[in-house]
Amino acid sequence: MGDQQIRQMVLDIIAVIAPDADLTDLKGDVRLRDQLDMDSMDFLDIVMELRKRYKVEVPKEDYPQLATLDGTVAYLVPKLQAAVL
């Protein structure tokens, strides 16, 4: 599973959590909460969707790695590739 596929998976989850958000100009290196006006519950919803859809467990101490879209993709690449193998 490649970076672009994982990026799209994350965007699909965000589109469900924040349906009114404009994801077309989302910057990969800027905090998602700053760009999308998300609160902590929205963030937790994203983490829960990752677990529900893709069986990815994200411990609390790893939450900061999911702050940006690029960070989330980088965090998920090895986890999702391991799940596919």
C-alpha cells in the first residue's frame, strides 16, 4: 500500500468526521486541527476510525505524530504495510 493510497484513506476519514471541510487545499505539513478547525473529539474520532476500518491501534503517546497529514501518512505506512503482508 503506497503513500498516496494511505493519504486518500486518511482524507476519506476526515471527510466523514468533518463533512463541511474543504480538503482540496489541505497542506501536508500544517497541523490538521489548525487547518480544519477540529477539536480534540474530532481528532479522537479519526483515531477511532483508523482502528475500526483498518485495525490500526494508535497509543496515546503516538497522537502527536498524527498532528499533520504528512505525519499521519508516515505513521501509517509501516503499520498498514505490515497488515497487508
